[in-house]
Amino acid sequence: MSGIGALRHRLVQETPVEMPDGMGGVTRSFLAVDSLWGAIATRGAAADLADRPGALLAHTVTLRAPATVQPGDRLRLGARRFLVEAVSDPDGRGRFLICDCREETP
């Protein structure tokens, strides 16, 4: 991060919620749980996954800690959705969280 204003994006943290669909499966939806300031840096295109059609973009999202973001959560910025794949505390001091995310584009 570089200077004041680096965490300029207001992101909504969403956590997955699974409900029975009445046919033996589940329906997954996401519930908004927090609003966070963050910085988004694009790392490039990720490989296509068999169960996820469309182009995939890889991003690093830096958030001010403490935050309760976990792998499997989603970060929303307007219509954009970032699936959190990994979370780390870069210096172990609990000041920032670094999230490796994947954004699916239509």
C-alpha cells in the first residue's frame, strides 16, 4: 500500500448461507455482514475452472483489520463480486488483511 487514500474502496463483506431446497440439496445465497474499506490490485487472469464459465480475474484485496473475512466469503463492490480464496496477515501485527480473490466476469 502506498499512502493515504490507498484503502479507498467501500466493500461489503458477504458470507455464504445454505438453505435446504426441499429436494435433498441446498441453495446457497450470500448475506451482507459488514462494510469494509479496502484496496484492490489486479494480479491478472486466472485459469478457467470447469464449473465456473467465463473469464476469471485474480485480485489482491487489502483490508484494514480487524475484519472477520474468511475463505469462502465474498466481497462486493457495486455489481462486482470477489470470491475470497485465501486470507493472510502480512506482518503478523493484526493491522491489515491480504485477501487473494477471484472475480468472475460475464
